Amino acid sequence: MSMVALHDLLCATRGSQAPVCRDAERAASIGFAAFRARVHAMAAWLHTYAGPRCALCIDDTYEFACALFAVLACGKEPVIPASATPGYLADLAGSYDTVLTDADLRAIASVPVADLAAHSDLSIDRDARLTLYTSGSSGTPKPVHKTLAQFDAEVRTLEREWGALAGDATVVASVPHRHIYGLLFRVLWPLAAGRPFDRTAMGEPQQLQARIDAYRATVVVSAPAQLSRWPALAGFATLAPAPRAFFSSGGPLDPHAANEYAAAFGAAPVEIYGSTETGGIGWRRQSDSSGSSESSESSESSGSSAWRPLAGIDARRGADGALEVRSPHLVHHDWHRTDDAVTFDADGRFILQGRLDRIVKLDGKRVSLPELEARLVLHPYVAQAATVLLAGASRERIGAVVALSEAGSAALRDSGRIAMANTLHRHLAGYFDAVVLPRRWRFRIALPFDTRGKLPAAALAQAFEPDAQGVDVLAQARGGDVIHYVLRVPPTLAHFAGHFPGVPILPGVVQLDWAIRFAAEHVPGVRAVASIDRLKFMAPVRPGAMLGLTLSHDATRRRVQFAYRLGERDCASGVIVYRELAGEQARAPAGERA
């Protein structure tokens, strides 16, 4: 593919029909001439707007791309909020002069492609400024000012690393274009390389095969939480044709998920490490111990948890253990200190050791939350761990959310949640003062990463509260196609009201709803219930009960068997039969059809 500098994009000599954007829902493709015409129309309209800063609150990725370059061509500054909610925009009110929405852009008539020659080419300053927003360490939106030249340097880095692998594939994504990862991988890199991008994000895993059917050659851009869901999709291992690459960013991909991709497609997803401030810093493929890209002939022997700096990036460990980088993706040429602690291996790769800025004090004792997490993952029962400071009635305490390894899941099923917490408590007691050890524990199959692959403190704290339906999920564990939950039924649960006066009992329909809802977290399509078979209620569930829920999935027959237990006593069971998804029968291998 021929790369074009981003500031020269509107005057590039590309074929008029060279695809810029593909729209699977309309079975349409938008060519380069139409893209330029649309940008010209928006630029002409924007010239009438007062104010130099335009907030782009646009959901349609194609229209967003057109508006972005129209704003730049007008000499105005694009401001890209992380969210378009009214409250979020109110917080940023002093940071923009104009808000552009999808509705605004629909009112702009496109310039006919045939008339484009009458319009002079629009020039863009290579150092034009763009502003993005991150959540910041406190959760308050934090502006990050970057230049188009920085983005241009970064897309050239991406093309050097993976351009040959991506080729002419269409970029499909499940991440938003409002954040730097989506902006780079969904919009700017494809535009610079002449590679088409999909118009809409994949909201559900079932849409992946539909995109592949429509485009054939694809590159998938997603986040760890989403990628971890896709292996449960019926026919996942037989996606055809297989995407040329899966990209992931925003947090570490669960090793179990990485192994599932490696088994299905020969290689794990390419994980990108960086930040809005720094841009891309490093990458890894957990299935690849060499840590080399497709074009590299180097071979190393250290573990696949390490990250290799991207081409052109210098990295070192600072005196305080922080990762420091020097990069063309930065606005300066000096060393930039991050807040991530690292160690380096003999081959120049780095291993992340957590954040340096998460230090808390309990009863006069200081403790590093990253250090707690790093010690936790040394235990064979732990795949990933995150800690959070929780407010209590009388004092603060630390909560730990732990994603269990296969051995940990087996131990939880065999010995129970309390025994697991005690085991990990004793493990940490060898390194830390007792007063700073976690007092509350939650065990999960995966950590609660958000759609951007981030792990916000608010999401971790929410793991210690009842969910939206009022049930407290204390533990999850997986063993093959069997998932085990430990649930606490709060005495204040609304479902007890009136059922029955004086002798409150959890309604059976609520237990059924919970079974379907929890199964839907792991089994796409289970909400399309065809029938409930062999439904039994054997024992009442009272307020405060500690319930064990086991879900057993039979994908071939599209069934999920559920069973609730109170201690050693069965209290409810049944089988959820769900309908076949549209198109699934045609795609499934003969041996997998019911």
C-alpha cells in the first residue's frame, strides 16, 4: 500500500473509486473521490461557523473522518471528547466553541463528485493541533494536546510493523473512534495507507462473521474484554476466511484468551501498549516467544509476557523504576517518564510491574497497590489481579479482584471461596504488613475492563456492590464449558417484598432470570430462549442466602443447564434451550449442527 502524509491526504493522487469506507449494512463502498467531495462540503459549511475549536461528537465513523479533515482544512482545532453525554460535555464547556453532531452533518449537502474540480484543494498544516481527552488518574477529563505530525509519525510506525500483514484488508472494529487507539487504528492508519475501514463498530460478537462474509479480507481492531468474549461465539474457530490479524489495546489480554486465538488462528492477537499522551510504545503477541513482527528475522527466548518497543521507540528504566521513552510520537525529542514500573530482560524487552502512582496509606502504613497486584499474580491460582481502596463505615480497606487461573478455578470449585481468600491472604502475608492486606475479595473469570480496555477504579469498586439486579456476585470460576458462581442474596432485595409476608422467599422466576442473565455473559444468543426444560424448585431461598450456581453449556445442542445449591442441598435446576441465530446453521461445520 502507498502511504500518504495525513496533511497531504486531501490532495493525494489516488483512484477516484479507491475504497475509503465500506458499509456492510447498505452493501456499499465509498470511494476516495466521494470522500474528498464530502470533506469539501463540510469545510465550506464550517467556514461560516465562528470559533476556532470544534468538538466532534459524531458516532458515524465515516462522517467523523470527513468532519475531522474538514475541521483541519479550515484551520480550526478538532476537539475529540471521550463521550458525548450532556454531563461530560458540560464539564468541558470551556474547551470548545462549537459542537458537531451526526444531526448537524446530515443537514450538509454533499458536493457532487463531478463538481469537485471546481473546488481548490484544501491544504492542512502538518503541525495542526488536535485535542483528545482521557479520564485522568482521578476520573476527571484530562486534555491531551497532540499535533497531526505526531499522528502521522505513528501511522507510519504502524505501517512499518504490520502493513505487509494487513495488506488490502478492510479494518473492522469494536472500539470507539473517539479514543486514540480507535482513532489511529480505525481512521487515520487506514486513510494514510489507502486501506478501507468499516463504517460502524461491531456491537455484538455475532457481527464478526457477518463482516467477514461481506468483506472477506479483514483486520480486526478490538479491546481485551471484547476479544475475550468472542471465543464463545458458535463457530469461532472456523471463522472463514480468518482475519489477517487481531489487534488489542487498552490493557493486557487474558492469557487464556490469547491461547484460544493462537489455537484457532495460529497466533494470538497483537497487543499494543501505550497511552494517549505517549502514543504507541510497545507490542507483544503472547503466543510468540520471539516477540518479533512478521517482517523481523530476530528470535528471542524469553517469555511472551514481555513487550517489545515499537520501531523507532527508545525505552529505558528510570532511577525510580519508571518506564521512560523517547519517541517520534511525542511532541518533543526528550525522554518522557511514564507512571508504569518496569523491568527489562536481556533482549531489551520490558515487563510491566504496575503503576507507580497508586500508593495508599492504611493505619499509618504505606503500600503500593501495584506491588500487591504483582505479588498476587505470582501465586499459581492467579492469572490477573487488581486492587482498589474501598471506603468503609469506620475505616478504609483494600479490596482485591482476582481473575483465576485454571488451577485457581479448580481450587475454588473444590474448596470454596473462603478457602481461596485465606490461601491468597497467607501468600501476601509473607511480603506485607497485616494491616495493608486485602480484607475483601472477589473472584472472577476476567477483570472488569471497560470497552476501551481500561480498568477504572470505579469498575473495581463496583465489583464489591450488588449488581443492577441486586445480587452480589462473590465468585466466578470456569472449567471447560462449566461456569460456577457464588452469589449472595441481599436481605433487602426488592423481590422479597410480598413474597411472602412474614416468610420471605426468593421467587422462582427471579432465579430463572438470573440463570439466563449470567449465562448470557458467556454464551452469545442465550437470551433468544426457545424453551425452559426440566424446571424444578426443590428448596426455598431465604434472604441472606449464599447460593452456588452452576451453568453447563452444550453448544452443539444450544442448551445451558443450570443448578442452584444451598450448601449441600439442591434448590433449583433446569435447562435453557435457545434458538439458532440467523445464518449460524449455514456457517457451522456439519459435525456441529444440531
